[in-house]
Amino acid sequence: MPTAQLELIFELSVLAGVVVVANLAEKRPFLRPVLYFSLGALNLLFVITFIGLMASSETVGEADKVPILVLTVVFGLAATAALFEPVRRRLAVLFPRPEITGEGFNPQSMVHMTALVFCVYFLGDRILEFAVAGGMTGLAQDFTAPSAGSLWAQMGIFVVFAVLGVGLGIRRPLSGAIRRLGLRAPTIVELGVAAGMAFLLFVAVFMISNIWEALTPQDVIREQTQVSELLSNSINTLSMGLLIAGTAAFSEEIAFRGALQPVFGLWPTTVFFSLVHIQYTLTPATLIIVLVGLGLGWLRQRYNTTTSIVAHFLYDFGLIALSLYGRVLFNMVGGSQ
């Protein structure tokens, strides 16, 4: 096994271990110092890692190093600040209150604290990797087409952290974890609602895309969408499209809508969901992601996570199928001329 994969497995194992300790520490106060020490060490490691990546990167110019360094320290400080309960109490006003909704953010919860810190890590990792890679152009140059193995692995990572986060086998049995994640067999009505939401999102994408193309020069659009175009062009079969749509829908909904939204609420989770899709940067595509996040989040809030998974799958697969059909039609027309 390549060294990079071994390192990734080790890093993920350490993070998973911290989540387990956080769950155990909910009712075992003697473990809380261990948790605080572990998260403090991870915060320091996070900062050191990205400073090292920046120093060794050939794509980061001298003028960009200071802003990236500042951003790295800011994320490190944000993750460290989340370890202090007074800070978490102040942040709690942004999230649902458990005593009102039955679900929400508890500033005293070790699991919720760990989730908050890990969200800072995840967001910081996406944004800093984007900056260190050299922005959109750098991401496009480093782009690697997804393989079946990488898609299954990514889904596995999301699902493992989601089920560990809700305390499977520690604070909850399997049935309790499934209920907490909002998973159950969908009804016919829920399937219809999911299909309707996917259609509404299609309409929103069509309208925003057309307005965007009408107001933006083509060279700017190509620059802003080069990564998503590479991903789209790398999908050559419907079976690969099914795999990408299926793994993305299941993993992202389990993690974002299933595990995180009941703690952090609809809007904060949607904003977080949008920000971690950094390949869209601050373009009209970001508005599309926000709308998608709100639509799927509403389905989770009104129905369940299963309904949001179905809608997410139909939305993603519909876009992939249209893209494939469009390319086939273009090749047929081009070949006939």
C-alpha cells in the first residue's frame, strides 16, 4: 500500500479515535482532559501541516504566503477557541436550542464541541488546500478523475464519522443511531416530494445558469467552471454517473443533513455545506449550492434524511444524465456535418 494511503488511514484512525473518546467523555468526566489534550494537539498539528504545505508548494508565490499563513493561524485559533465553554455558549445563539426544539447545540456536550472543532478542520482543509494549490487553475491542473474505489472510500469515510458522531455502539444502539440520523424507508408521498424538490432544483439551476451566461464573458465562465467541467467530462457512462450520484447523495446527506443539521440547524449547516464546495468559489454556482443545501435541509427537517438522499440522488444523476446526453447529441450532430 502506498505511503500516502497509509498516512491517510492513520490520520483518519486518529480522528475517529477522538470522536469515540468524545462520546465516552459525555458520561465519563475523567476522559475529558484526554479529549481536550487530543484536540489541542490536533489544532497545533493542523497549523503546522499547512504551514509546511505552503512552504513546500511551488504554486504559492511570495505575495500569497502571508495571507495563507494568516488564514492558517485563524483556522487554528478558531478550532482552539471552540474548546472553551464560554465561547461555545456565545456561539450557541446561532444554533437550535435543545430545550426548545428537542435537538440542537449543547455547549456542555463533548460530542458537540468535537463536531464544532472538526467542522473548522474540514472547512479550513478545503479552503487552505484551494489556496495552496493555486486557486481554481491549480485545482484543475491537479485534477484526477474519480475512480470507483475512491468514491466508495469517500462514502465510507463520511458514513463512519457520521455513525461514530451519533454514538453508534457507545451512546446509542443501532436502532437509535438510525433514528438519530433520520433514516427509514421512504413512503410514496416522500418519494414524490423528493422528485418534486429535485425538479425545482433543476429549474433553479437552469434559470441561474442562463442569467449567469448572459451577464458573464465566456472566458470568465470557463475559468470559474474548469474544475466542474473536468469532473463532468470524466464521467463517460451512465453506470459511473449512477455511482457518483449515489455515493455523493448517501454520504453527504448522512453527514450534513443526518448528523450535523440536528445539532447546528438548517442555515448554519447549509452555509457550511456551501463553503466546503470550494471548487465553485464565489460565483453564481455558489448560489446554486446554497439553494440545493436549503432544499435538501428542508426535506430533512420536514420529513427525514432518506427523503433528502433520494432528492440529492435524483438531482445529481439528472444533471449527469443531461450532460452525457448533451455530449452524445453534440457528437452525433458534429459527425453528421
